[in-house]
Amino acid sequence: MAFVNQQQQQQQRQGGFKRKRNNNAEVPESSSKIKKRIRDINRTLNKKNKDTLSAQAIIELKRKLRTLQYELGERVIDDKEQKMATKYHAVKHFERKKTERKINQIEKQLKEENDSEKKRELQVKLEEFKLNMLYIRNYPKTVPYVSLYPKDNENDEKSVARKQRILQEIKTALEKGDKSLREFTKSYRDKYREKLIKQGIIIIEPLAEDEEQQQQQEEGKEDEDDFFEK
């Protein structure tokens, strides 16, 4: 499992596993601000004097409305991830420290051990704990955390199965070249988005370009029909 060590080295080069805030990055709007903008657009579209708006203005408003609805959905997911991060911060901090100690202990033993068979056994253990570290640091942010070192009977069969599945998914992702595990973590965010879509909490996606063009054509045709009816 040399790929585990490669992934850790890459994350360390990027700042010791820590995400750095880009000072130049635009801060996303809060949910409340997005909701206010959605209400404003809906009021404009629902006004009795909507006929005074041009067809192009209506198209732009509807497109902006859908984009804002999508952005609101993203904030819903962000809020979920933040809630989970806060809830499991303590247990993940404890498990990270414990795993770091185990890794340091085994690495020290490897340097001092001369027996080739014992060195192989230690190397296997080392790779297991390095994988555990990746599990802690890259655990899906929208899923309840399953402890690596639970107390007696703390994890039920379902939780144990989830833990093993996620560990295997991390290994598979690394083997496929997802060294930063970004695609792995993104896949769980996408799954949560699909769940919210099915529940009707958020919409699917912003207005696609081809869909927008079709809408423009349809509304343009309606304007043309109205012209000839007058």
C-alpha cells in the first residue's frame, strides 16, 4: 500500500493535511441572503404588471432564479457538512492523535528491527494505520462518523459494515489515481445532493445552456404569436 504513503506525502506538501483559506476567494452568500434574492425575483415575476417586462428580461430573471435556487441547495449541503464537522470534531481529534502515536511507534520499531519477517509484519501494520489516518481526515462530510476505535459494542453491524466499506473505497480511490481523494469526497457530496433532490429540498442543477436556448426560443415564439394576434 505504498499509494497510502504517496497520498500522505502529497497532502503534507499541500500544508500538512490542512486546507488553506484563499484570501482572494469570494465568500459564498449566506442562505438568508440567497433566500431574500429568490423572494425578490419571485415578487417581480408575480407582479400584475409583469407584462411591462420584456421577454428577454423575464428569461434572465427565470435563469437567475434557478441559479439562486441551486446555490441555495449548495448552502444547504455546506451547512450539513459544517454541522457534522462540529459534531464529530472531538472524537476525530482523539482518533487522529491515537493513530499518529501508533504510526510513530511502528516507524521507530521498523528502524530498530533487523528480522525481515518481523519487519514485514510491522510494515503491514504501518500501512493499516496510515489508511486509518486517511479515513479520519477524508471521511465523508455528510455521513455520520463511524469510530475506528469504538468502545465495547459501541458500533452495530451496520456501522461496522459502513466503516469497512469506506476504508475499501479509499483504497480503491487511491489505486485509481485519486491521490488527493477529492473525487472520493465529492462523490459523497453528490450522493447527498441526490438524496435532497429526491426529497424535494433542492433542485437538480442550474438551467442548462441548451435548456435556456430552448426556453428563449419558446418565449420568442410566444411574443411573435402575440404580435400577429394584435
